[in-house]
Amino acid sequence: MPATNVTPTRDRTMAGSKRRGVPSARGRFLRLNDMVASTGLSESTIRRRVREGKFPKSVALTPHCVGWWETDFEAWASARLGSHPDE
């Protein structure tokens, strides 16, 4: 069987990045337990702050599963540094 010199097209989707072992530009999805561990806030506090617009908006992964883009969380956390925790 002859070898072909076909260059694969650049797959710039998240799945393509995963197949190539390259991280997505937006990072990975963080689940609620990651947010609890990273912030020290309870699940109910996180959900309330999302509703109030005081926490990054979650993204529906499935009808019963949400996550947050790692970059959105990092931007929020960076903005919080130096501000009062109750603000």
C-alpha cells in the first residue's frame, strides 16, 4: 500500500486540541467542586453569586451539568485580589 503525503487539516476545535495534546486557548472547564475548593465558598454561595452577577457565569455542559471556563474564573479571581471580600 503506497504512503500518502496528506497533511491533516488544522482542527482548531477543543476536541482537536485535545487530540493533539494542546490545551485550549480558554483553558479547561472547572466543575462546581473545583470552584468550591478554589474559593472556599459553599455551593449555595457560588450559585447565589452567579445569579447576582458577582461570580463568572457557568456554561451548561449537559442538561444537568455546568462548568466554568478556567480563564473566566482566573480573570474573576485576579480582579478580586486587592478588593474587599464582601464587595
